[in-house]
Amino acid sequence: MTQLMQITYQDGSIETVTPDVLVSRIVRAAEQHRQWLEAGREMINWLYATLPADQVAEALRPFCERGLIDVEIGA
């Protein structure tokens, strides 16, 4: 007998899946998260390499204000 698990999403929808499906989704989400972090790191490195510090600070300010990244821009 296959065990089923109910997943409730943020939008309130509910889905019933097997544990192996849930695990594969978690693994895929973790890989996507890692790729987003790497892309963000590359973007910040590109900003530092191509723009003056004050423009880098302005570009990153909205992300810092939302608590998405924590950086200090030095002179």
C-alpha cells in the first residue's frame, strides 16, 4: 500500500502526492534555489566590476531594504 501525503500550498490549494514525489520536488526546489543564489552572486560581482560604488549601492538598496541581501558598500 502506497503512503500518500497532502500538501497545502500558499494559495490554499491542496494536492495529494507520494513521498517520493514530495522528495523529488524538494530536491528540485533546492537546486533551483542554489542556481538563483549563484546568479545573484554573479550579478553583484558584475555590478561591482562595472559600476562606481555609489551606483552599486543604489542598485542594491531595494534588496537590502527588503532584507533579501545584506551588504556593506565601502568607499
